[in-house]
Amino acid sequence: MRHPTLLTLALAARRKPLLSAQQTEALEWYARGRSTSETATAMGVPQQDVTALLNGAARRLQAAGSAQAVAKALALELLFRGR
């Protein structure tokens, strides 16, 4: 199966958001080096929800895991907007 390129993902992101607001927030905390427990506290959600958000973001970005999802999201300028 062929995986989409960053260009394909970028074009799709212009049409509609690739990530939900919560997925984006969880990835931003992950990018800052926070644990899922710390992220859960910061977001006010259970730890398993953070894990599901990170997994969902990775799936949407066709990433192997959270670290690759952060790298792709940064390349696509999906994180830290307006900050």
C-alpha cells in the first residue's frame, strides 16, 4: 500500500483540518516532552484519552508513532499556530 507524501497531506490539510483540536493539543504537549500523565493533567482528561488522541493523530498523519506524528505535524505547520 502506498503511503501519502507530505505534499498530499499538506494539500488535504488545506481542505479540512487533519487533526482535531484535542489531537493537536496532545501532540503539542508531546512535542514539549510531557508524559501522557502530565498531558492528561494539563488537558483535564484521563490518561487513556491522551493515548487515544496521540494514536489517532499518528493514524491520521500516516505516522508510525507519536514522535513521527509530531515531526509530520511540524512539517505541515499544524502545531503551535499563533503562539
